[in-house]
Amino acid sequence: MPTTTSLEPTIEPGVHDILRRHNAEAAFQTACDIARSSFPTMQSFHVELLDDPDEEDKVWVLLRIVLPHAYAWETQHQQELRFHEGMVAQVSLELNPLFGLSIDHLPE
């Protein structure tokens, strides 16, 4: 079982309004917990809003994590799978599409 980082996300303005509008505050906390446990070596954790490029007036709550620079692709891939499996298992299918994941790496 992977360890969980205690890193708290920085949250952009407007995120809480979207979460309240969708009654998704608990789902958001679950998504953050899944991200922490799936990516225990994350260096930073940021939450922002992202407009859907295909649907007007649709927005995603994007969980943007930053991993160390030299990170093995295989490890990252397994962690991404763990994240998505956790989302499907623990967040209602109705709310799952509200959340997105973005992974960046620290520069050299």
C-alpha cells in the first residue's frame, strides 16, 4: 500500500463555487485524497478551473500535480492508473466527469 503525502493543494478562486454548484465538496475531498495516495512523491498540488474546449459553459476542476524531474514513465503510468481506478471506485459516476488530472514535472 503506498504512503500518502500530506501536501495540501493550493486552490484557485472560483473552485469552491463550482463545487458547491454541483454539490461536489465531498467528492472533491475524496479526489484530493486519491491524488495524494496515488502520487506519494508529488512536489506540489494545485487546483484550478479549466473551461471545456468543446462545451460552452462547462468547466472542469483540474487537479494539477507536479512530480520530480527524473520520474520513471512506468511508475507514473501505474500511479495514473491507480488514480483513475480510485476515482471510478470512490467518486460517483455523476460527479466523476467534473474532475480532471494534469501532471507536470519539475524542471532540471
